[in-house]
Amino acid sequence: MKLIADADPLQYHNEFSLKRYLRAFKTVDAAFQVLSYALYNLPYGKKDYLTRIVLFQAILKTNKWKIEYGVQSLTESNPIVKQHLENNKARVLRHRDMVGRPVIYIPAKNHDVNDRDIDEITKFIVYCLEEACKKCFEEVVDNLCIVFDLRDFGLSCMDYQMIKNLIWLLSRHYPERLGVCLILNAPALFSGCWAVIRGWLDENTSSKVIFVNSEEELCKYLIPDILPDNM
């Protein structure tokens, strides 16, 4: 990886980023052997070599995607981002959860599947992920807390394509960034929606989705007062 970064500084990924990609490969033992080689030039076997090739391909694809997608242009002044912030579609909170993770708060009631542009809402999701990742203290915790507040949820709020895009982004370009996903105030009608969504998640990701049914339970993950009441 150092050789690639030396040739093109835009390809740089730090140690924490490499570890996240390696964890995402689900081959923990081989992953750490590969990491040892990547960081310290230690010997590796054929299996490690293949894992390393796939790892670097994934990293390079993400770097290329970020350039082509214009991730750097997704700032608060970007018209798409600005509009979605004004419409309270989501917010990266100032405060963190109990273990220090940045929090992305998403009030579902402010989303209407019949009144959205999927490309624009996806760009806004990327903006939120980028802003939250910048707030990570990677030496301590390098993943995020995403909160879906389903208060006043209706079926018009349920956007399967947006959820698919979020899952794709987290798996392809933000691997192992999801620490926990809290579902608040879920109504009974959401159970059918969840049955569909859960089928798209692997076991590791679905285990990070927590349905919170009381303020006492919420306090295990974050202080309720940090959640906005003006969205």
C-alpha cells in the first residue's frame, strides 16, 4: 500500500482504514497476516497474497469512486446538501454516543419516498457519512452510530431503494464504519418493512441493528437529551 500511496498520494489509507477493510473480509487470521505484510513487510503465503490483492482492489475502487462521485464537493454549501439540511432529512449531531461514536440522526417522518430524487438523497447520505467519519477519534473508536427515529412513521416514509443504497455504501466504500444502528419508536407496521430489510443484511450487520423500546434502554447507548427535538 505504501508503494501505491507514494506513487499517488490520493490513494493513501492510514492503518485504521486498512484494518477496517481487513475486518470486512471476514478472514480475521489471514487478515492480520496480510496487514503485517502491508505495514511491516513480513513474509506471507499464497492465501495472504490473494487476500492482499483483493483488499487493495477494494481500496483502489473506493478511491476511484470518491473522485468520480465528487465526494469532496459534498459540503454544506453544496445546493443538494444545503436543501436536505434545511428540510431536516438528517443531521450529524454535535454530541457522541456512550462509547464516543459520532451520531447520525435520521427522523423518518421528514422523508417521503414519493417526493425525493434518489440520486440527490444518496449524495446527502454520503455527505452525512463523510462528516460523521471526520468526527471519529480513530485511535479510540472508528465507527458510527446511526439513529433512525420512526416517530410518526408512515408507509410513505419507507424508502427501500434509499436503504439499499445506504447498505451498498456501507459495505463497499465505508466498510466496518457502522458500529450500531438504533431504531427508535418503531410502530407495528414497520415489522413488515424490517422483514424485507433484514434479508439484505449479512449476520454481522443485522446484529448491529438494535430496536430501542424505552428511554431506559436508550440510555445504554446514548443520552436521550442529545437527540434533537426541532426536526
